[in-house]
Amino acid sequence: ASSIVAQNASETFDISIWQFLNGLLVGGKTVVYAKDLVLEPEDFLGLVKNDEVTILEVVPSYLSVLLGYLEGDASLITSFSSLSYLLVTGETLQKTLVARWFSMYPSIKMVNAYGPTEASDDITHCILDGVPESATISIGKVIPNLRVYIVDEDLNLCPKGVKGEIVVSGIGVGRGYLNQPDKTSAVFIEDPFISESRVRMYRTGDLGRWLSDGSIEFFGRRDNQVKVNGHRIELGEIESCLSSQESIREVVVEVIERGGGKHLVCYYVSDEEVEVSSLREHVLEVLPEYMVPTYYVHMDVFPLTVNGKVDRKSL
């Protein structure tokens, strides 16, 4: 009831529902910020502080913009004395971004939230109070009243450490897509792993695996698996590898067709251009040669969608 939640997401973005209602449902307070204000980092951050917001939720791409603004002028770094949690959701959270946050605000916890619109947004939370030692940031553990499974293509449960599709069942799962019965039946099914009848389960199309501590490591969309020169490649693995480079703030890997073949392209954001040879060598230390991007494009910032996510199509 003492929470003050920032409502800063566009109403066309699913997380806006959480921001509008979550605080109010427990007797807390919601502060609504206009879209034009959110696009002005100095004004937005100033009001978050003055309004004593305790919970702020943003997508990683927008958080990078905010931190870049603060890092650009040390005099602007402010103390968020009321902020208890920074939630990040909607995109893969890279370790470099976590390190940037805690270097400036070591006492404010970060929550890596994961979940699909079809299951009421968040289905797992990873609560961080510092930069983890692991190479990637897990999406955490299942929230109450939901069940999450990792399954293979035949809906068999995968053991710990084995990559598969993330599926979720329970009260948070939606009823399907409006007036789209074929699309609904393809991904909304009954949970075969419990004795109760007619419990809805949703196939997210995302890939993950169980870690030894009961949390989940996320690998991106199943449909982000691409075939290049006969090799099946998950773009998220390459992005995670490149993001571990200290000089790189953000990275996106895409596939382009050129000269009759497919090529991997790395787009990255950093303070200055990085030697291509060093990037290639870094990938080769971790991944096979066929996963090394052919092209590297240095950018000052990534283009963003209206929801603050990276606009991959514009790349």
C-alpha cells in the first residue's frame, strides 16, 4: 500500500496495464507520465525523484538511453532516495547494462522480469542486488500461482541444463486470440502435466533452460533461430557473447542476404568504434567460427519503437 508506481509506458504497450493497476490493487499510488515527458530524460528523471516513485519499470533499450544521459554529465546524477526497485522487461537484459546501473545506484535493486502478453506479462522474476558472476542474466524463478515448464518439440519435459521451449500454465494464461481460432489452437493447449482438467497452457515460442538453482536462462525467440550456410544459429547466443565486451553497451545481431547468401551482421553501441579483429577474436573464444558475424556496424544509439524497444527493422 505504500508503493508509488510510475506509469510511463504507452497505453498500446502491454506493460502499461501492470503499471496502471498493480499499485492501485493493493491501495498504493500510480503516477501517470505523459509520453512527451518520457521522451525528455532530464524532466522525466527529475519527476520520478520528486514524486518519490518507489517502483519504476522500463525496457532495457530505454534504460540505456537514460543511463547514457546521466553518464554524459556527472552533475545530473541524482539520488533516488525513494526508489526501491527498477524493473526491466520486454527485451533481453545484457550484463553490461546491469553493471552500468549498479555502478551508479548500488543500493537500488533491479528486477529482470520476463513473460508474454498472453500470460499476463510477467511469469518469472530475477531480483538482483548486484552484478552476477554468470555470463548472462537469468530471467529468474516462477512467480506464485503459475507453472513454467521447459519442453522439447514433442512436449516432453527437458532435464536441467537442456534447452527447450518455455511454456506456462495457470491462472495468468489468457483464453486465446480474439476471432483467431487456428492461431489460438496452435499455442493455447491444456496442461498435460497436472491431474486437474482444463488448465490452460501457453507455448511462448521462447527458448530457455533450467539452471541448477531453479532459475531459467533465456535464449531468445525460437523463430530467431536462423540457418546460415547449413548451420542452425541462435542470434541471442551471439549477442550475449558480444555484450560481454567491456566497451560495448548494446548489441543486436541480424541476418542479411547479400550476393546470393546469408550473412550475420553485428550492430553495436559504444563510445567509440571497436576494432573488428578484436570483436571477431572475442566471439571465436566462445563460439564456433560459423557464428562469427561477417559485418560490424558501430552506432551511437539504436533506433527505438514507440514502446522503447530496439527497432530491428530500421537497422
